[in-house]
Amino acid sequence: MSTPSPTPSSSTGFSDTQAQLSATLRALSARLPESLTVRELMQACGEQGLLLFCCILTFPFLLPVSIPGVSTVFGLLIVLIGVGVTFNRTPWLPRKLLDKPLLRTNLAPALDKGADVFTKYVDKMSKPRLLALTHGSSTNRFNGFMLFFAGVLLMMPFGLIPFSNTLPALAALFFAIGILQRDGYFILMGHGMTVGSLTYFTVIIYGAVQGGRSLASVFGGG
């Protein structure tokens, strides 16, 4: 892939972006090769850097059919990016993850869908506001931790259950946009999706436990 390939610096450089995120995504989708690695995708994100890359990692889980087998890998990458935001440094990323191949047929529709969403909502709605939720070292560390936590939720083994990937992916997406655009409203939406994910997972686990007890009582009574 003919993209810049410098090694990311030690500073994340989370500055306010001047380019529209949707334009960046459409340009990236248009120049995708048939196959590329996670490393090449990350390098292709350009000056908007890790947080835009984090947004891209959530897109496959916003589609009706998720890309098989990537929730653990992409969730782990989001976790590591969250650690980087928390400590304001480019995170260490395992070579095995960076060298994982991705197919254009799977990735391009996700990027196009993400660009459509950004055109309709993010580019028009997002701007620096509620700065108390996006500025300051302590606030940045907390937002980074919440991004990390959203990645952990995305890695939970509930992939076959509807919305189990979508809710934490939305939380990670909102946190990434909020940090990137300095938009406190998106940070608040990220918190809301995190609470929704925890509630949904609690219901799933409770239902599984109750179902197990019911089966045990049926077989035990027989």
C-alpha cells in the first residue's frame, strides 16, 4: 500500500483536527489495496492519528453483519490505544496484531458506512464544547481509561448475541470522537453507551444463570 510509513512518535499529538473526518475516511477507502495489514491501515490514518484509527476499528461492529473473528483483535487494539491516551503516549502494539492481514472486501464497506455516518452526524454536530469534559490532564486520563474500558467490553465473549459488539463499539467510537474533536457531548454519549453495555451484559449473564438453574432443576427433579 502506497502510504506514509514512518514509525509513530512517542507523543500521541491529540490536537484538534482541521480536516473533516468523513473526507479522510472516504479518501482512505478509495485507495485501499486488495489486502493490507493493521499496521498499514494505522499509518494510512495520517495526521489525525490513533484516535481516527480507533474510530475505524469500531466501524465493522456498526454493520448488520460483523467481520468474523475481529472483535478480540480490534477490541485489544482499542484497549491499547486507551492506555496510550491515558498516559499521553503512543502505545506499544504487538507485532502480531500490527501484521494481521485485512481484506478490502471486508474493510471498504465499513469505511464507507462510517464516512456516511460522519457526513450526516459527526461533521455537522461535532465541535469543541463542554470543555470541562475534554481538557486537563486528569480529564484526559479518565477519558483514556473509559476508552480502554470500552475496548475491554468489546472483547467480551458475547459476539453471537445481537448488539453485544455494537454497544461497546459505539461507546469507544463516541469517546474517540469526543477526545479527537474536544467535544464533551460525545464524551457524555460514550458514558451512556458504556452504562448501556454493562446493563445489557448483566441481563445476558443473569438470563444465562437463571436458564442454567432451570435446566438443573428439571434434570435434578427427573
